[in-house]
Amino acid sequence: MMEIKEMLFDCTNDDFKRIVDSYKLLLYSIVYAASAHADADDIVQETFIYAYYHWGMLREKEKLSSWLCTIAKNKAARAMKTAGKTISLDDIEKRVSVTSPETTFLRQERQQEIREKIGELPEKYRDTIVLHYFAEMSISEIAEFLEISESNVKFRLYEGRKKLKKELLYLMDEEKNQVKEKKIWENIESELQRAVEAYIDSQRGDANAICDVLLERFSEIDPHTLSKEELRLMVEVYIQKYLTNMHLEPRSKNIMYLKKCVEIAEISKDERLIQECYSHYAGKLCGLSKHTEAIEYYEKALAIAEKLKDFPVIADLSYWIGAAYVNTTDAHRDIFKAKAYFEKAVADKDELMKSNYGKCIYALAYSAFIAMSRVKNFDTLDGFHSTSPNIIKTERGLKRQIHQGFHAENNKTYLMFDVIAHIAHIAPFLSNDIHEGYQFETNTFTRSKIPVRSRYEVISMNERVETPADVFDDCLHIRYTDQTEDEINFNHVGVRDLFYAPNVGLVQVHFKALNDWEYSVKLMKYEVTPVENGDLCDRYLPLTVGNVWYYDPHRADGTRFNKTDYENRFEVVAERKNDAVMNRWLPMQNIEDKGENDIVTSIAHSGWICKK
């Protein structure tokens, strides 16, 4: 092995990565020769970490390899004293692959045997054997490295070979190949991270190109020979390919990458990975209106979740199966099955409330369950809405964080209007800094992603508003005004007037679109407990758990729609500290505005329409 020339490490990751790539196999060989310890990977990693933070101690850069080897030997000796020469159960578990337990056990025993035999060799033979057969150093390189003659190297190799069986030399060569293969997967992981970063930076072309190179490498690999960790990494690459390719190919074609995830997960026999791949694949099948096939995969995922007793996942899957039974074609729609799955989703409330993720899922499932519970007549059910808007309270004010759920298409969907989507049009939509005359401008977007310039202004803080629920004084009046050239979406943008009553919440929304379409949403009834010792945000939108609001849309002339039975209900279901609870699998399910002291409120929005 030749020394890297002009080694002037300047504390950049790229430079140090070059050092790691050049010396990793050498250090692994040194650790292997210095001890029978099974955690050679960990010791090598610790060596590089130490070198990174103590680079200034290396006075003569041309002696880099000797310096690194000395550090590695010292750490290996220390590890030997601490852990002894046995292979721990944890070490074995880390190396378990999809091969049979018998094969795995035999391989572990043989690896221990080779370590012990090499450990029995005198040090001068041990170093020479390992450097030659493991680090692949030539006679001249070993001579230079050990500062001995080439003839002495040849003699030590000859004597060392005599003391080791051919089988042991073969096994050592096999382990060396495993180290090289592990480096390949480390490179794949590094390239995947590059693809993710490119995707985050909206460089989809670059991300796509990186993924294509990785997938080409996979075409030469038999997945049945890989470990669970390697198979999971393959899955993550296919997921990233799906994400970067979403707007480049039709969804019907792009979904094949998620189908491949399912196939790889099944090979891994990793139940958690299989369940995750089934779930995600099923969700995208629903997006293609393939609800019957989606239900099949959802139910297989649910069976695994029940086996694992993962209550939040059980609730999550039960909810989406119910949604699929509502959304599928008339021939396969089964409202009673949907209701049963929604009930199943909320059945383990106590377990769900133990975790933040469980709270999120419970709020979503509860929105569907409560709607089904209040439908007057299933035979006349003509529309259904279930979402769970999450409102986050940050230092800057109230924002909408995530908004999951579904609605069954209906030409009167507006009767179940989502007022949270209206008021959260601009972030923050409430803050403790507002006062009469307060205003700012920001960019929002239409459904077609065309920019909209939106102005936020506080018109008044003492208006009187009459609604079917009550007459409210001292209301806060906020106005959003949109400007855009996107004529296609003129019915979705315009002027919004929002009215909040103190210690009650939102009482009225008036919307006039740029195409002159106009309507109002008014508070019909409410059950609200004010927030004790609250601030301005709490005063105008009290989010105490158990608070309920009912809203109805009204025409421009103020009349209510009365030709159908319907309900539009919002209930505060849970409160949690802010975290990335929904970032459970996909690289891009990140949540913005993550602050440890922020509070997130989960609201269940339930809606239904029945024909009269």
C-alpha cells in the first residue's frame, strides 16, 4: 500500500473521506492481527474518529499510516482487555443475514477459529500474514511498512503459512471480501444520501440520475444473498427513486418502484419492513383508484401489525382500510365494513394515547369514527369527510402542521368545508403580536403551484358578528387578499374575511373568489372551554381538548343549504409536544418548525352528507 502523497488534511469531510477509503482495509488488518476481538469494525471507526479530532498531533504527514496503525493497535489491545476473546451475542446478531441459522452459526464459529489461530502466531508472522492476505500488500510494501528486508518478509510468510491450514487462509480471504463488500454498501448509502439532499434542494434531475446508477448496480446483485440491513437499504433507494420520479413519469408506471420494495421486503423476512412496504404500496394503489388491491395489501400489513402488537400501526391501517371501503367503486363499497374498521381503529385509545404518534393516529381515526356514528341513514349516505388538521403553536404564532385524511367525492363536498384550511391559508394565521392595522405580505401557491401574493391584515379587534350559534362582540377580523395570474384557479383564491370571537374561536368565514363566486361558513353551535391563563392566540382560538365546533356553509345571500342532511364537525382530540412523529419511513416526510417547546393540537374534522 502506497502512502497518500501531499496529505494536507484541512478538516474538510471530502479530504478525510479520502483518507478513510485509502486506509480502512489496512487498519482492519492491523486490528485483526492485534486481537481476536470481533468488533474490528467498531475499533477501526474509533481509530478514524480519534485521528480526525487529534490531527494536529501528527507532525510528520509522511508517517500517516504508521500513526493510524499505532492508534488502531492501542485501541484493539484496550478492547481485548475489556471484552476478552469471545464473540458476543450482539456481534452475532449484527451479522445475521437471510441465510439459515445453521449456516450463520457455522460461519461465526469458523470466524472465531481463524481469529484464535492467527492470535496464536508469533507477532512477526501474524503481522506479515495479515498484511499480505488481508490488506493485499505486496512483498515490497510489507518490507517498507515493517522496515525489514524483502527476504525477511518472504521467510515470515513461508513460516506463517506452515502454521495455518489452507482452510483458514481461505476463510481469512473470505472475510476480507466481506469487508470490501461492506464498503460497497457504505458507498451505496452515501450515494443515497446525496440523492436525498438533491431531492430536498429540488434538484430532481440529479437525484434521479444518482438513483438510476444505484438501481443499475442492484441489477447485478442477487437479493437472496443480502443481509436484512442491505435489503432495507435497497428498499430506501427504490423509495427515493419513486419520490424523485413522481412528476417525471405517470403514477401508474412509477408505482412499480414501490412494488419492487414489496418484493425485496418479502425476501428479507423482516416483518417490520414487510409491513411498511405493504402499507405504503397500498396507499399509492388507492391513489390510482385500485382500492380492491389496496385493501388486500392493507389487510396483510394489518395482520403483521397485530402480530407485533403495534397499536398505533394497527389503528393507522384499520383507518385506511375503512377509507378504502368508502372510496372504492359502487360495486365494492361497503359502508358497514368501513364503520367496523373505524371502530377497530379507535378501540385501543388508552394505548394510542401513550405515544405522540398514537395521538396523531387516534385523532385521524376518531374523525371517521365519530362521523360514522352520527350519520342518520347509511342507505342515503352521499358524501363523507375525515381529516385531522394539526395546529402547531410556535414562538411566531399558530400554524397548520400536517393535515391527513380523505373525503369521498361528492358534488356537495363544500357542505363539509374545512375551515382550518381556510384560516391556515397564511402562516402564522394567529400570533400574539397582532393589533389593529397589523399587516404583512407573503407568498402562497394555488393548487397548480403557481405563485400567489397574499396580504394579511387585521381590520378590527372589536367587531360584532351574528351567527346561528350566537351574537358575538369584540370579534377579531382578519382579511387575506390574494393576487395571482393563474386564471384556472380563480375560484380558489380571492379575499377571505375571518372572524374570531374571544374564548369561542372562529365564528365566521366569508370568501369571495377572483371569479366572483361568494359564500360564507358560519358557526352553528359549539361547546368550548376557554384556555386558562392563555395568551392572545388562546383567546381567539381556545384549543382545549374536548372543545367542539359545528359549521354550516351559507350562500352569498346568507341563506343555508337545506336540500340535504349534513354535518360539519370539529373536535380537539389530543395535545402533544412537537416532534417528527409522522416521519416514520420515507426520507421526505419531514415536519417543519420542529421546536422542543412547541405544542401541537390534533383536531378531528368529521363530515357527512345524506340525501333527503
